[in-house]
Amino acid sequence: MNSLDFNYHRWLMEHEHYVSARVAAEYLGISEAFIMKLARNNQIPAHPLPTTGQNGLRRTWRFRLSELDDFMERTQ
């Protein structure tokens, strides 16, 4: 990665918005249920929001598309 790529990547990470599991799943062409399973098992870059629900088991996840792109490039 050259310095221009690094600077762009750094800027993107600082300014990029998080997306929902639905948007991330559509972006990757997989089901929302599958991306949630990957997130719960720490198999894909994901950011959990504070636990919701009475039993504390339900978790909301957010994703960054650039992290998903990097992940897909590394796993191919």
C-alpha cells in the first residue's frame, strides 16, 4: 500500500458511517441471518452496540463497508 492509499484508508476509517446488518448483507450478497451469524461468531468485522433485551442476549451490530471490503480481499 502506498502513502496515498494509506492516507485515503485512514481518512475513510475516520469519516465512514456504520451501516446496518441488512445493508451490509445486501452489499455482500448474503442473507441478513448469515451476516448476523458471522458477526456473533467473530468471523467478520462487526461492531456490537450495547446489549438490548431483557435477557441481554440480543445484540445489534453495525458494519463498515470498507472493513468488509478489506476482509473479503484478505479471505479470497
